[in-house]
Amino acid sequence: MINGLEGLMGGGKSYEAVRYHILPALQKGRKVITNLPLVMEAWEQLFPDLVHLIEIRTEAKPVLGTWDAEAANRGEFAFRVGEFKEERLRLVNDKPYLPPPKSKAPFSGVWCFYDEWRGKNGIGPLYVIDECHVSFPRSKPMKGIDTPDEVIQFFKLSRHFGVDMLLATQRFGSVHEDIRELIQIHHRVMKAIAFGEPNSYIKKTLNGYRGAEVSVATRKYESFYFKLYKSHTQGQQVQETEASDVTPFIKKWKRGTWAFCGFTAMYCVYAFWPSSAPEPKQVKEFRRDISSTPPGHYLEYDPQGKPVHVPPAQMAARHAPAQPKQDQVQPKEEPKPDGGPMDGKTLHLSGSSTFRGETIYIFEVSSGSQRILTLTSADLEEAGYRYKHLAHCMGTLTWKQGKELPVICDAPRLAAGIDSKPVVITDSSRGAAATTAQPSTPLPDPDYPHPLTAAAKTAQLVKAGAL
């Protein structure tokens, strides 16, 4: 991955690179190759176990062979060590090489990226290139300034070699366009002096060289990491002049916020502080009445407002629970005598018959004004009734030990009719119907046995020859 770190002088590029890129990579066991002016004495004291992973470059590396970019696509080694087209060769570490061109900056040649170190899972070194616009200048044909094609090819194939790069510069507009367009994460750092924070710097993260802004953070400098690198390479480190006539808006806002909070706190204390005004007259009188109340008594006030001391016994009597009223015993209602199956019906004595000294009485049963059925005294006695003949056309009918019903020789009562609602009487024997609007005497029915008088009974006996 190729990342970019952009910022003006003193903006925090070196601190950001050492604190958040170089040191974490070393702690993970990865080799770092850089041209940053690291103070190795400080590293040996603070991180002695990481020193062997640091390589500082101050000039370009010699050419150890030829570069073949197409070989990487074929799965072969692009760095062909020991293969030269020139005949003027030198030996270094028993390997032939060509010296780098004079006045060449570090990492300006493709052989500056040749390194045989490999870490876990075949990962390569991390290259941190400071002031990369010097090593990879923007193309200026008129001045004869350009970045070699071999270097551009290596950047495009860097993923095949397992290496990562952090390019730091003051302005990526001065870097070759083919290289700056390969940046995936672009970090921008700037001073926070204008915001009233000289010990901090602002970092913005963008998605690519021309990508959108992803995040903004304010980071504070930690003096512990200052000793690991030099920020002034051409002289003694000095304190930069700060802007003394610039008051940032954020600082004004903070001052206003503190002033508002202070005023609000003072007002709340004033508003909710207990009042020191004298007690009202009613409160004083109430306190006096309370103090004069005998122990155990209750304090009350009469309608005129004078205090009254109520003894405990009197107060207890007031609030004693009321005695519940005793429930009145309701007299039990005697059960109504049971009339048996004929209860609610009307019985009419309609005749009698004597045979061999035994008399059987005939009854008509009606409900309302309608005759229901005909029964004999034998039927009623079989059902549980007892008939007692009192006189001609009268008697009593008793149901077991229950109700006693009077029985006489009468006929069912008919309802009275009017012109709009006449009474209809049906003669079942003749199949005829008659209407009447006034009460009338029922028509004689040959099947209806009328009560017999004594004279009628004598006449029947004479006619039968019994007398």
C-alpha cells in the first residue's frame, strides 16, 4: 500500500511518521528503510531491541544488475542481480555493480528498493521517504527533470514485492503525477497555532490523493518522541515564533462559554438561596401555641381562631370506629302449601255416578277460561288427592298434607268480549263457531253432565223402574 503524508514545514510530518508509522511497524517486527534523520543513540537507549530493523538511507543505492518489469508479470524476478549491459563493473561483497549517478537523491533509482529482507508471511520492508518530491520530481522536460520510468514501474508493481510506502512531502503537486495518483490514504497535517494550541497539530485523512475527507483529528505532541528524530538538520533546534496577534474563534467561543456558565451558576445560587426574611406573624403564633400545648394533648383551633387543647381520651372517642348495626333477624316465611299437580288449575264438580253403593264424582279441569280435561275422583285419589263431599254441589280436594282446594258445581269463566275484539266460542261437537260481544250463557253441550237436583234424580230412578 502506498500512503501519503502532506504538510508544510513544522506541520508535524516527522512526528506523525515516527510516532504513528515507523515505531508501530518496528514493534511488529518489520524492517523500516527511511531517509528521516533518526537519532540512533536515542533508539539504542529507548528501544535497543528494534535498532537492527532500522536502515537509514542518505544516498542512492548502487546498481546491482538490470530491472525487468515484464519479469514480474511472468512470475520471475524483476531484479536481475549480476546482469549488466555495460562492461565497466566493480565488485562489492563479491557482487558486480555500477556506481549510482552522482547527485542522485535517496530512493531516486529502482535499485534503492532492492532488499532481500522478508518478515513473517513474506512481508517486505516499510519505506518511509521524507521530502519525496526530491526523489520523484514532477516531469519538467524543459529543465531536464524527470522521474525514471523504472521507478514508476516499481511503484506500480510494489504490491508484488510485499512492500509498503509512506511518502512525505510539503506539497504533492511537486511529485510526479504517476506516483501521487497511486496514493490510497492521504494524510494532511497542519499546525494548530492559529487555533490557540501550539502543542497540537491537526490531521485530516482523505480517501486517495484527490479523494473526499474521511476524518479530522487534533493530536497533541508528546515530548517523549521528540528525542527519536531531528526536525532541524541544518542547525540547532530553535523555538519558532508564534502568532501573537491572532486570537482564534474557538478560543473566543470557549471564553464566552465559561463566562456564560459562571453567570448562570451565580444566578442559580442567588435564586435558590434560602430567604433570610423574618417569619410571618402566623408562624410565630403557631410556634407559641405548640410550645404551650400540654404533653399528650392535641392542638386545635375553634372558629374564632383560638387554640384549643384536646385531651387524648376525647380525641380517641372522636375517632373511635362506629359500632356496626346488628342485623335484624327476618322472620322466616312459612312455606306455602303445595297444591300438587293441580296447583294453579281450577276444578269444577260436574256430576256423580253411584254404582253398588260407591259414588264416583266427575270433575272438569280448566286453566283460565278454557277447559282442559275431565277427571274422576278415582283418578284424583290415585294421583294422591283426597276428595271430601260436603253437600250437594260442594266439597273439598286435599293434596296429601298440603293445600285444600274448594270445589263446587260451576263452569269455566269466559272472558268478556267487545266489538273490536269479540270472544270466539268453538263448538267442537258441531264444528260451528259463534261470536259475541257481550257476556252470554254457554250453549248446552250434550256431552256435558249437568249437576242433578234431588227431583231429577228421583225422576231418573222412577223412569228406570227402580222405584
